Amino acid sequence: MKKFSRKTEETEVVVTIGAEKTEVDTSIPFLDHMLKTLSRHSGIAMKVKARGDLEHHIIEDVAIVLGKALAEMEKKGLERFGDAIVPMDDAVAICGLDFSGRGVLVVDGEFGDGEMKEEDFLHFLDTLCRNAGLNVYLSVKGKNSHHKMEAAVKAIAISLKKALKKSGNDYRSAKGVLD
């Protein structure tokens, strides 16, 4: 188990990767739901505890800490790449992911505001990708914002699970390193 934390004048966030079971409490029900979904479908057990002054600050700082925790994972021998197509009711998300050490988020489609503002959801994903070193290419279509957001998180999680699969002893890079 590895514990990561961040304490600012606005927030306090603690993330433990490799926990026995996933427990999430950010004080933001939809964020909790998305983090539990990410955990379940990626196979990464985590504990996340966060408090703060504003929802936006909590969302951002959880993404920073979780991203840094993912960045610390050993990449040697990993598949590195993953992809997924995830339908959810009226929505579908398609994801291609590269655990390269360089973080980029590219999104095709709109989520709209729902239980979480689209701006905050995209900021969470972008901040997570930049801090984790994940290149994520995501396409989303549908009508219901909740379904589009959840399908997107599931597609990222399933892609990440594939990328984290151990299948060798070397880095999957012509450079011999990932970053």
C-alpha cells in the first residue's frame, strides 16, 4: 500500500493505492461514484478521503493526488496501451490510453452539465491525465450527461486495466524508458 497526500489552505486529500478494499469519501457524491467506478473497472483498490472549501478545489486536488499515485506505479513490463468501447444506456464512450509518462487528454464530444458541471468533469480528467502521465483519447456520444460521464470513466478504467497488465520485463518503448 502506498499513501499520497496533499494539504493546502483550500483542501486536504489522502489517497491510498493498493488498499484492501475501495473506500471513497470526498463529500461530493457524484465524484465518489466516479472514483468507485474507476476503482472497480480498473482493478485498482483505493482509499480516497478529501475535504475542502469548494467543490472545484476538491475535484482538482483529488485528481492531482490520484494522478501522482498512478504516476508512481512501476511501468517496467507493463502493456502500456489499452482501449475500450463502453456503452451505457443512451451513451457510448470510446477510449484509447497510453501510460507513457506524458499526460495529455483529448476529448471528442460534449458531456453537458449534470450532477457535476462539464467544466469540472473535464478539469478532473485533464488534471488526472497530466499528473499520472496518461495520454487519453476519448470520444463520447449520447444524451444523458450522467451516462456520458460514467461511460467515459468506465472506458478510461478498462483501458487503464489493460495498460497495467504485466506482460514482460522491459519498458514498451523504443527509448527504453517511459516519460
